[in-house]
Amino acid sequence: MLQFPPWKIGLIFLVLLWGAVLALPNVANMSGAPGWVPKKGVNLGLDLRGGVYLMMEIEPDEVVANRLNVFARDVSSAMRGASVAERLYNETEINGRTLQVKLTRPNEDGSFRTEEALKRLQKLNGPVGGVIGGAEMYEMKITSPDTISITVPAAAEESLVKDALGKTMTIVRRRVDPDGVSEIAITPQGNNRIILEAPGEPDPQRLKNLLSRDGRMTFNLVDSDPSAIDAAQRGVVKPGYRLLTGAETGPLLVRDIPEVVGSDIANAAQSFDQANRPDITFRLNGNGARKFYETTRNNSGKLFAIVLDDVIMSAPRINEPIPGGNVQITGSFTQQEAIDLAAIIEAGEMPAKLQFLDQRTVSPTLGQDSINAGFTAAVIGLAAVAVFMVLAYGMLGLFAVLSLACNIVLIFAGLSGIGATLTLPGIAGIILTIGMAVDANVLVFERIREEQNDGRSPWTATQAGYERALSTIMDANITTLIAATILYLLGSGPVKGFAVTLSIGIVTSVFTAYVVTRIITVGWMKLMKPKRFNI
């Protein structure tokens, strides 16, 4: 127990040294350090750094309606058939959670080919989540001689909402942090809610503007006939078209069916045009580039509208076929507007519109006040513990204080190493750990005192103290670690931050109290050869 071979001593000091290196960026600027040295310290949470907190949700009803909307386009393709004879003329209409497919052209005897239509639709009905053998995504049944009703069952709805929540979280991250370098936290809450914490973000309205847009991007051909546009403005819209407007274009008749959609976009970015004005450039993927080329080749002289969320961003005239799939949108953008629009376009379309339930803004000044208060509390706590340990246990208490300092360094090293975010509850966890860290030392020292009072020498008393206190130390810390694990698994946000800090503190306190204090004590005993501990 008191024997430390050279390899063990080297390993202990290596752990302490590496911990110091990991913790160093928290107190010093390491930008000029060698490449192997960590450059980044602990991330500060919203309550310490200031920033924006948003709670959002997606509506299951809208998720289902959007899914049925997408399926309606597949229905039209399935009904078209391979030839004119096979075509089943139909109309589709969505009423709440039901998609109605109504056949519009009967047979010669007045009947409808409803059974055939149902068979075609059932071929489109895949399993929930794409799992072979799983429950079907849609329930389809004939409700009248010419009508098929399509609904989403409860089991499929749960899977759809879960999938939509995951996609929404991904899109939120892409929009808010397109470069992937910010320290934002996006966490799910319940079945359909998302919490966004953006430390350092000063403008909550900008985030809400970024996230409130659907991000539905389409490229549509335009009917620029003035008489048709005038008629549409009077309420008589040309079949297959809709009237949209844009700041740069005014009202235009845009074809309902797009030629290229948002899923055909590979990436988008803000750039500058030849006049050094902010614009948006993006590149289409292979399929999108092919459709874009074919459209520009077959529609020379026509206007081609670029539409984002039913607003025309631009409507250039097609002069020649455009290969390559590189597209540029110009307009009266500020640079920040262009950056935000590029992020929206690249992130893709939201599965459902986000509803904002709660908004909080923490000022950087308040965050700094919290850091100062936490630092003051930690210093006072450390000083109080140090004074008590030295007064109660003399030189052994001083060794415990040294190991406690090592413990704090290792806690920050652990937080920095795993990229954790330090919050105000996390600081509370560190302060709590300061008090808990000396518990193991107190148990050991009290055992040493008892053994010494029974007449044992310092060496045998120290040996017995560490051996007999080990089981108690492990029991106490394991139960606390189990509680911290439960907090992490069941909690969210600040509660998780507290659990992470507490868990790291438990592991490091056992190491420093039972190993570091022991090796310091053994080294001092070999050097000073005390006859009796002054405890």
C-alpha cells in the first residue's frame, strides 16, 4: 500500500502533468503554443457567457399534413400510368389528417376503377422508418365508389414526429451554425420540443428570423404575359399557375410544379458580385444540374423564377442553356442577410414550421457577474477547507490541500478534454466537489489517528488507515456517482451540466485523495522520518 515503484510514480506525475496541460488554456492564451498543446479551454454556458435561450416545438398535425402533401405528388405519378389507356384521372385534396383521392373519369358503365387505383397506391405504401416487415406508413381504404381515403395511423405518426424532430434539429444547427464552429447547444425535450442555447449571441430576433422560415426553395417557369398577370390580380388565375411577387420582380405568374427543388441544391454560400455587392451563390447536385440544364435548354427566352418560401428572389430570363449547375442570386441584400439566406437555403426545408414557446436573453454582464460570484465562492470554500484541514491534521492536512488543488486542475482538464460546457450549476458542482474531495482524506486521517493512539508507528498506522478506509471511500463515491449518472440521464440543460461536473469531480477526487495524498505523505515520511504524526 505504501510502496510506489518508479513506473507508478512516473505514471501518477504524467497524469498530473497532462491534466495541467489540458487545464492551461483556461488561464492562459495558448495560440502560440506547439501544435500538440490544446488551445481551447472549457466552453462557457449561456448563464456565464450571456446569449439567447429559445424553446420551440413542431406540431404533429403539421408534420402529418406535410407528409400527406408529399405523398399526394407520388399519388399523381402513380395514377398517371405508363400510357394514356392506363391513366386514372383524379383529384387529390387534404382535409386535416386525411388525403382524399377522388377519381374523376368513370368507365363506360359509370363505374370507377377504384380497386385498381388502390392497388397502385398500396405499392407506394412503405413500412414505417423503412424497416422491412414493419407497420405500414399509411392506412388506405375505399370510402365511396370513386374515393380512396389515406390516413397516417398512430404508430406511424409517432415515428414521423420523431424523425421530423431529428431532421429539424439538424436543420436548426445548419442554419444557426453553418460553419460548425459555434458553441450552441441543441437538445430535444419530450416528443416534439427543441431547446436552443446560443452563448454569445446578442440578437434573439435574428435567430427567430432564421428559424421561422420554412426554407422551401424552388425554381419555377414563369408566364410573363401581362394580360394573364392582370387577370390573376383580379382573381382569375391561369390553371396550373399561382401569383407570387418579389421585391425585385413585382407580381408574376409562377408555374405550380417546380422544375428544380431545394433537395437538388448541394451547397450555398454568401459571395460578392462583380460590383462587390453581397449575393448568394449555390451549386446544384448532379440530378439538379441535369434538370436545370434541360429546363434552360428547352425554354429559351422565358423567365425562370427562383422562389424561397413563396417569395420570388429573382427571375432572370433564360438566354441560353446553362450547364454545370452553378447559380447566383443577386439583389438588395446586406452581407448579413445574404449569409443568413445562404444558411437557410443550404440547410434545407423544415419538416414542419417551428413554434416559439419561450425566449430568454442573458446579458454578458450578468454572465460575468455569475463567474465572479462563483469564483469568489470557490476561493472562500477552498480557503475554509484548507484552514480546517491544516488546523485539524497538521502536515497531513497540508498534503490534503495540495491534492485538493490537483483535484481542481484535473476537473478543469476533464471538462476541457471532453469539450463540456461549464454552467452556473457546474460551478456549484465544483464547489460541492471541493468539500467532498477532502472526505476521503478525513476518513483516512481519522483511521490513522485511531491506529496511532493504539500505539502503532506512523508507517503501520498509515498503512492500516489507507487499507481500512478504502471500502468506505469507494462506497460513498460510487453511490454519489450513481446519483450523478441518473441526473445526467433524466435531466436536461443545467442539470446535465451539474451532473457532468459532479461525475468528473468524484473520479478526480478519489484519485487525488487516495493516490496523490498518499504518495506525497509517503515521500515526506521517507524524507523526514517522523516519530509521530501531530494529529
